[in-house]
Amino acid sequence: MEKKSIIRCENLRKIYRIGDEKVVALNNINLDILQGQICCIVGTSGSGKSTLLNQLAGLEKPTKGCVYIGKTNISTLNENQLATFRQRYLGFVFQSYNLLPTMTAMENVALPLEFKGYPKSKRNKIAMKMLENVGLKKRARHKPTEMSGGQQQRVGIARAFVSNPKVIFADEPTGNLDTKTTIDVMQTMVGFARKYNETLIIVTHDPELADYADRVITLIDGNITNDYTHVPIFEREGYVPVPRLSETKKEAPSEKTNSPSLPQENSAPRQEEGALPLEEETGKIPAEIPVESFSETQDAAENPKPQEDGFCFEIQEEIPSDHVEI
């Protein structure tokens, strides 16, 4: 089955002004990223990789060119539209974790579901399952200061994936971690992305992380100097996942496997087509999030439901009422 494009940028250019000087951070970038692809953008400090991530995620406006996610030109959206779009379709994993310090691990993971209107009992149940899937069920009531860096990053990963985003952006996700914890975190991230066919874009200065990607893009001085695809390490013959770092001792996998592992006792199969949502079993909200009408009197034809080739949602009242599609 041919994969569809999920992100496309055309003639993307970003210039910063520093006094009278112009700094070209991105120089006419053209890029097409496929749905479900694990893409690693590699470059040294100042290469433009973080600027590119900010452009692809709609965190900054381009000087020239445009970025499409699905059918939506996000470069034309205003701040309210972008906030709505990111809330519904994007997830983020940060180098510094960005967990809210006054909230527990469970509350941090449940936060995206609160924005989607899920009742507290339901979102806490889903968040708890996600924490179980990343091996942190016993840390659910702990606050960030009571967890190690690796544990905080796994909470961040659970938060990023809990609402079934179409695209997850990871900015230097292992920059503050040691080697063993880096492997643990990368296995967890790519495991979720593969399991649920979600696009994962990783920005890093560490070329070793490129082993986990389907596609590797190298940036130098705002230009793409190399772009290639390869078989990621976890799908190569003979690959054996490293056992997860955990408070409780677990047995290492006894068989060789070609895919990253999530805890088997916690991971239920993806629901079959036409089946009811398995949110309690999988720890994730249904992939097809119902599109609610913001006007009860609108005709159903004006409020299309999610189609097989993408989503469509109605902009809220305080935002201009044009459709944003993905």
C-alpha cells in the first residue's frame, strides 16, 4: 500500500534580522514526508535544523514559501487556528521534558485529553494506561522532581502520543540523557510511532539517532546536503531490543525481533476495522476522533466527518469559520 504525504514544504525560506545583518536560516527548502515515516533531521549547532522543525510544526512563520500538513497550508493560519490545529493533530517531545512541575505524571499525560474535553475519570484512566505502556505505572502519582531524567522523558513521550496525533515532533529528545537511557527512550518513541502508524520527526545533533529512522536528512547552513532512506536499526535482521530501564527487574526478551518492543503485558492489539474503540486496553484515545459540530443547526453536509484519506474539522466560533483539513 502506497503511503501518502503528510508534510510538504515548498520553497521554504527563513531569514532573521540581527541589526542590519540578515541571517539566512533556511534556504529554499523543498521536502515531502510520508505518513508513518520516522524522519531524522541531523545537523550541527546553527545548521538550521531547529528552525526547520519550528517551521514544520507551525511555531514560526516562514519568510517565504509554505508548509502543508495534510491538506492544510499551516503557513496561512493565524495563531488561534494554529493552536487549535496543534492541539488536535500534533504532539511534541522536548529536550528539557517540559512537564508541569505542580502536576503528577498522570496529570501531565492527561493534560492533552483535558483540552479535548474528556471527563476527568476517563482521561485519568487513559493516562494511567499510557504510563503503564512506558513502564511508569508506579510513578503515576509522582511529580517531575521525584523522577529521573529518563523517567521524565518517558512521561513526555506518553503525553505526546496519548491523543493519537498525526505527527510527533521530537526536538533533541535525548540531549539530556545518558547512553542507556537514550536507547530506552528511542525504543519507546519509535515503538509507538510504528505501532500506530504515526509520523515521527526527530531533530538532533547526534548522528547515532539516525539509526532509528527510515529517512535521514542532513542540514548545513540552512541547506539540505543529504537526504536518504535506509532500514532502521530495529528492523534489521538480528536486532534484539535492549531491556527497559525500570524500577522492577524484568527479563530480557528471549527471542530476536525486528520491531521495537512495548511491554507485552500492557499492549493490546490495535482494534479491527469497524470495532468499538479500545481505549481502555491500548491506553490511547480512538484514532478517529469524532468531529463535533460547533453549531447544532448546521447541516451535516457542512460538517464532513473524518474520511479515510484525512481529517476535516470546523474552526471554533472565535476563529474564522473556514475549514482546516488534514
